[in-house]
Amino acid sequence: MTTLRTTAAIALLAVSLAACSKSEAPEGGHEAAEANETPHSSSAGLPAGHIDAGKTLAATKNKETGQACVDCHGAEGNAPIDPTYPKLGGQYADYLTHALLAYRKGDREHALMSSQAKGLTDQQIADLGAYFQSAPSHLKDLHGLE
């Protein structure tokens, strides 16, 4: 039950922080140094992520698990192989980075994701967040549902 509460608290915090940071201008009002770079570091204190590096990493097999992100979450993170797996395309980078950090640290557990995240560096996590945030979104919210 504690793990569920911790996970829920992390998710709520990440969504709240991401909502605030999504509309912020890059520091100093300048454009990102590269077109494929997120404009600022994450609320988790990670470096700026690089979209192209994240795209490459998302398709790269993890040595320990033999799986790549796209193997389970589908192309651009929008076609999960199981309906219980989340769609990642268009998701806030901050949410994704906080989730991956929690998996890496062991605060959040999943049979495959814990192993997937364990060997990721801060830069790789930031790159994955940047890539999936840049992908087309197939996310749906509850707005307008009856």
C-alpha cells in the first residue's frame, strides 16, 4: 500500500510540475540550442534532453533485458503491445523522467521497467523524455467523457 501511495504521489507531483514547466519559455528567453533539444532541464534536475538521441535509444535493445522501449510501447510510444502498458507519445518529459528515475532507484517497481531503467544514465533518461514528448500524442483525457 505504501508503494502505491508513493507511486501516486510521484505521479501527481510529476504531472503538476510538468503542467507548470510545459508553458515556460526557455531560460533567458532564447530558443533551444538545437532544434532537437528540450529548452530546459527537467524538474528532476536532469540535463536538457536530445530528441534524436532519445529516438535512437528508444529503439535500442537493453543488454540486460533484450528489449527496447518500442518493443513494448510501440512506434513513437503510441502502440503498446498490451492495453495495460501506457502510451508514451506526447507525454510530458518531466513525467517520464520522474517515472524512469523512480524505476531506476527502486521506488517504483515493475517486472520489466525496473530492469530497463536500472542502467540508464541521467542524460539517457532526459533524452527519452525529450523524444517521447516530441512524438505525436495519442493520449486521451477524461474531459468531455460522460
